[in-house]
Amino acid sequence: MPPDVPSRQCTEEVFQYVIWSMECPMNNEEDILNYYNHFLDLCKPLLNMHLLDEKEQNMLFWYGFSPINHTMLLCNLLPSFPEQPPTAYFCLKKVFCAACNIFSQLASL
């Protein structure tokens, strides 16, 4: 097996997972935690092989959220981080924390 086959397979798995995830709005903290943990598991080998950098990881993590979730996240993130450049993706941990915050608030209603 050529050496690039495992890296290509890892890359495809991340993209397939992000595409699958973006089609289903997340509804609770458990959904967020499952997405976060599985996403990190898929990205770790790519980061270790330097086939994915932090900026790309942030972008892919963001795209794993549905448009409905994007709206909720932006309403939470933009006031908290007004200095965020409009062309940059929010840090994965900021997005994760914002998502957990949103769904913990919704659960308490």
C-alpha cells in the first residue's frame, strides 16, 4: 500500500464526518460533545502528520455545524469576540464552548 493511502483515508474520513454533521442540527450538549470528541479523534492523525494545520482544523470544525447552529453560534460569539476578523474562523475551543453554553441555557428553559 502506498504511504499516502492512510493519510488520504484519514482526510476523507474527516471530510465525510463534517459533511454528515453539517446536515443535522445539533440539539443538545451531548450532540456537541460527541461531535467535538469524534472530530478531534479524526483530526489528530492529520495534525500529527502535518497534513492539517490549526487554521484548517478550525475551519472544518465550524463547517460541521448546520446553518441553524451557525446562526446561534454567531449570535453568541460575535459580541464576545468583536475583534475577530471577518475572514477568519473562530478557534475550535471558542466554538465548542459557545455551543455548550448555548445548549446548556436552552436545556434550563
